[in-house]
Amino acid sequence: MTTSPDHVASREDLASFVRSLHRSYADGGESWDNADLAGLLEALAAWVDDADGWYRNTSRELPTHGDWRFFAQALQAATMDE
């Protein structure tokens, strides 16, 4: 089970991480700052917009070759029935 984004190195790790977020939400998501879908998506967009600042402030390098399309496709697919 992957519970930290720092340990995501594969597609399987990403799926495990998303499942751990889901469990966290199920176990007390009302305590999240962004506990509804609208707030979560808005916060996600804001974080992506400012990711370079977060990486700079944490002395990390923003990945230039991340598969942004894969993540976008995953988000889109999650809005539809399986």
C-alpha cells in the first residue's frame, strides 16, 4: 500500500496511492480541507498551476517529463461509469 506521493514510482503505485486517499476519505474525509468534489477539483487545479512554486519551496525539481496526459485521462475516466 502506497501512502506517500514520494513512493509513487509506477502505475500500480499510483493506483495504490489513490486507494489510500479513498480510505482516508472514508475514515474521516469530513476533516479534509477540501471534502467535496468541487473543492477537491479546484484545489487540484490550483496546486497544478503553482506546482513549480511548491517544488522550488521544497528544494525539489519539477518533473519536466511527467505523463500529464495519463493523469488527465485517468481523471476524465473516473467521471464515467466503469
